[in-house]
Amino acid sequence: MRARGQTASLYGALGHGAWAFVRTYFLRLGFLDGQLGLALSISNAEGTYYRYAKRWLMSGQDDSP
């Protein structure tokens, strides 16, 4: 990501995590699987958030709210 010149932010991490939840739970019909679909959606959103948050922390930019 750094080699491509892209930057990361805390807001971007939150947005990507929220979008991952919506995509998994609603668009991919995770709600039809009940509790397991919800757990998978939350896990997917959490992993996506952490991935982008780590990129933000590694960039060394202070973009805190």
C-alpha cells in the first residue's frame, strides 16, 4: 500500500469495517444463517477494521478524531 502511494486513516478503517459487515450480513444474505451468519459478519468486519487500522498505524500519521 505504501509503495502504491496510498494513505490510510482511522476513519477509513471504520468505514471499511462497517462496509464489510453490511456486505457480509445483508448483501451476501448472512442474516439467513441466524446467529452463525451474524458471528461471521462481525468477524469479517473486525478483521477488515484491524487490517486497515494496522495500515494506518504503520503509516505513522496522526489522524485521530
